[in-house]
Amino acid sequence: MSAQPYPATVTAEPRALRWLLTAIALIFLALFLVLPLAAVMTEALREGWRAYLAALANPDALAAVRLTLFVAVIAVVLNLVFGVAAAWAVAKYQFPGRRLLLSLISLPFAVSPVVSGLIYVLVFGAHGWFGSWLAEHDIQVIFAVPGIVLATLFVTLPFVANALIPVMQEQGTDEEEAAVVLGAGGWQIFWRVTLPNIKWGLLYGVILCNARAMGEFGAVSVVSGHIRGLTNTLPLHVEVLYNEYSFVAAFAAASVLALLALVTLVLKTFVEWRAARDPAAASAHHDPHTAGVLS
């Protein structure tokens, strides 16, 4: 007799209840996801495609897009390095302060983004701890791109590490130890043993990190100074336009963020689907033939 794929209590639920739960979920999605996105696109195109494209071609809008992408790339690259190193340390080693490190990694989730921005103002602002030294050396952090990068790094810090830690913990250390016995070096072990086993978790964390970096508002708003064409990211550009009653331009810029969010959602779904279907990811921990990946 074959085993049941689902618990009997789930399959025995009345059909009416299943339809009701499905309907509730779809209604919530329609009200809080589809309807707002449709409203953004409708308002953005209210005066036609010409006005929409003109709003996106505005020099301030283009500068905001460039800055947003630039900051996101830096945040993703640095978080990639930190996330892999932190996840490796937490998952592969036991050391004093390990639990503290885990708590610190998740700290940005508990701190308001506005508070994190104020922390950087306190440290690097004109009247902050290092303000005088920075002014003497003609270095500007607050109200400049470095401050935006630092604030974005703070709020995106947990994403890659938190995506990798459970994957590496499940993977264990057996394959790395076998690779050491076979004479592999540190980089060879990472590229040919560890990375293939964590690649989907790594991509998942990168996608979430990038999405948060592009959409961050609170922390960036505190440290940016809202300088048009220089320190306004795309979310800040939307706020400026909306406060100036330039609704079509504001919603046009917002539509770009909405489209980026949809692309992120598609990529996230693809990574989850691909990871579930990847036999290497499913059986990597149980594969005794480590020597094959080292040849």
C-alpha cells in the first residue's frame, strides 16, 4: 500500500471550506496586490504614453534610476561576500559568540530603517562623532552617495546570510572533510563542493537583497539630503514628485519600481521552482562521490 502524500485531515476537509479559503486568499491578493498595481499603472498612463515616457526620460528620473541601480549593485556584492562568510562561520564552526553573531545578523529586522539612518547621521554627520575629521579631510558621507550606500547596506545585511545559514547547516561538513582528505585546497573546496550545493539559496538571498536595496526608503531618506539629480534614489524621487503634485510623473516613476518588484517576484518563484527540481541540491548531502566534483 502506497503512503498517502498528504495527511488525511487535509484531504477530508469539505470542498466548500477549501473553496472558501481559496476565495479569501484570492480576494486579499486582488485588494492588496493587484488593485494597487493596477491603480499605479492607470495613474501613470492617465495622460498617455507620451507623457509617461517623458516623465521617465526626465534627467532627474534617469539620475534616480542610475543611483538606485548603483547602490543596489554595491549592496548586493558586499552582502554576498558578508553573507557567505557569515553563513560559513555559523554553519560550519562552533565558537564563542556564535549565538551573538546570529542575533547581530538579524538586528536590522528589529531596528526601524529611520533609526538606522539616524545612527549614521550621529556617527558621520557634521556634528557627529567623526564629523570634524571627515570635514578636515574633505570627505562627505551624509547627504552624499556613501551615506546612501551605508544605510542600504545596513537594512539589507540579513538577507543573503539568513538564506544561506539553514542551507549550509543542512549540508553539513561531510563533503568538505572528504575533499580535504582527497587533497583539495580551500578555494577548490568552495567552488566545486560548497558552491554547487548552496547556489539556489545564494540566488534566493541575492534576489531578496536586491529587491530591498532598490525599494529602501526610510534609512536612505534620512541620510540622502534629497538633492535632485545627486542623492535622490527612485523611491525618494517618487516622494518628491508626489509632494509637488506632479502625479503623472510620480506614478510613472512608481510604475518602474512596481515592474522591478514583479520581475523580482518572477525570479524568486523561478529560483524556488528550480531548487525544488534540482536533484543535485536535493541529494548533495547524501552523495558519497565527492571525488567526482574535484576531478
